[in-house]
Amino acid sequence: MTKNILITGATSGIGLALIEPLKAAGFLPILTGRNAGKTADLAAHHGVKFYTLDVADPTEILRVTQQISDDLGPLHALINNAGIWLEGDFEKYSANDIKAVMDTNTMGTINMTHAVLPDMLKRGNGTVINVVSTGALYTRKSISIYAASKWAIRGFTGCLENECAPKGVRVMGFYPGKIASNMYETAGVERDLSVAMTPKTAAEMLITMLKDETMVWSQISGRALKDYV
Ligand SMILES: NC(=O)c1ccc[n+]([C@@H]2O[C@H](COP(=O)([O-])OP(=O)(O)OC[C@H]3O[C@@H](n4cnc5c(N)ncnc54)[C@H](OP(=O)(O)O)[C@@H]3O)[C@@H](O)[C@H]2O)c1
């Protein structure tokens, strides 16, 4: 079966770094991004299918995931990668800043999963990987909303993992620390990235999680899929 892998936010960082290694591993990556021109250009460069998809827009999610299903058939996996950073004192955030982070990091992940999971459950096969963050494992000052957005996804991922594994569908969280991507710069934040994981290494880890279909990688430890049956 064709191994279609839908990646959200694949126009930069980890998402973009996934494209070539996924191809090399025999998968068919589907490059999606919120910026139509950038998404099309990158897809042409890498020779892969693409769709413009803003995960903060629930209507667009329903339309585009249906289109992908019609065009390309079932998904082998969804990688919920799209995300944005927000840093600073909570009381200084605007309501729009807060909404953008929660709509993208939290509701984007939940709505994408909600759109593709029924077909995976019907087939009794499929994988959802949520790119979370160490920001969902600890608390510190200045990241209240980013942390809230990712802690929500940590809970969502863990619950869904338990719900779906007995039905043959793997739901997993990936919890990286600092990555040398554009995320901080896009948010207007200066960050020393001299000691940080590269997007390439993060992509390799995700592909390991994807390839080992007998395992459900639960945070930093793995469990065999058969353990849930
Ligand atoms: N960088 C880190 O230190 C770090 C650490 C732990 C976890 N993470 C997580 O890793 C994931 C990937 O981040 P990254 O480090 O690779 O950052 P990045 O280089 O900024 O990439 C983020 C991607 O998400 C896209 N995106 C943002 N909002 C979107 C939306 N509403 N709809 C669709 N796409 C959207 C961006 O699109 P544009 O190209 O249009 O901006 C970009 O392609 C995020 O979930 C992030 O929270 C990052």
C-alpha cells in the first residue's frame, strides 16, 4: 500500500527536514503549509504532492483532508508538526497572540486528528505523531501560553494513545528540546541555537517512530503495540 504521510507545517524546520528522508525511506510525504506560494515552491523543488493548509482554520482542515483522501487515498500517517512560539510575560500578550498559539498548536493538532482518525480506525491501521515539546514536560516563566498549548496536547496524545492502540492505530508524542529552526526568529525572539538539535536529527527520530510499526512510542519510552491488546 502507498504510504502517504501528511505533514502539517512542512515549509520550514522539522517539517521540511522530513521530506527527503521520508522519500528515501519509501514513504510518500505530502507537504502542507499555510503559505500557498512557499508550499508550492518547496513541493516542486522536492518533487512531492502539496496542499495549502492553515491548521488554525477548522473549515480548511475538513476541506483539505477530504481533498487529500479523494486525490491520494488513505493516509499511512499524520504528523501534526505545525506550531508557533510565544514568549514573554503573560499579562503583556494580546488576546490575538494567545488565540493564534492555541488555534495552531492545540486546536490545529486536535482538529487535524479528528479529521483523519475515523478512517484509520475503520482500517485498524495508521499512525498519528504529535510534535509536542519538552515545554509540555516542565513549567517555567515566560512561556505560559506556549506551555498551555503543548500541555494540552500531551494530555490529548496520552489519552488517545490508550484509546486507539487496542484498535491498531498508534498515537504518539514527540517531545524535543531546543531545535535550531526558524521558530524563535519567526516569533521575534532571539535565541542562542548553538547548542540545539538540528531539524534533520529531529526528522530522523520521527522517522524511527514511524517505521517501527509494532511500537507505540510513549514520550521517551516505547511500548509494544501488542501490549495493548
Ligand atoms: N524549535 C524548537 O526549539 C522546538 C522545540 C520543541 C518543539 N518544537 C515544535 O516543533 C514543531 C515544528 O517547529 P520548528 O521548530 O520546525 O519551527 P519552524 O521552523 O518555525 O516551523 C514551523 C512550521 O509550522 C508552520 N505553521 C505555523 N503556523 C501554521 C498554521 N497555522 N498552519 C500551518 N502551518 C503553520 C510554519 O509555516 P511558515 O513557514 O508559514 O511559518 C512552519 O512551516 C512545532 O510544533 C514546535 O512547537 C520546536
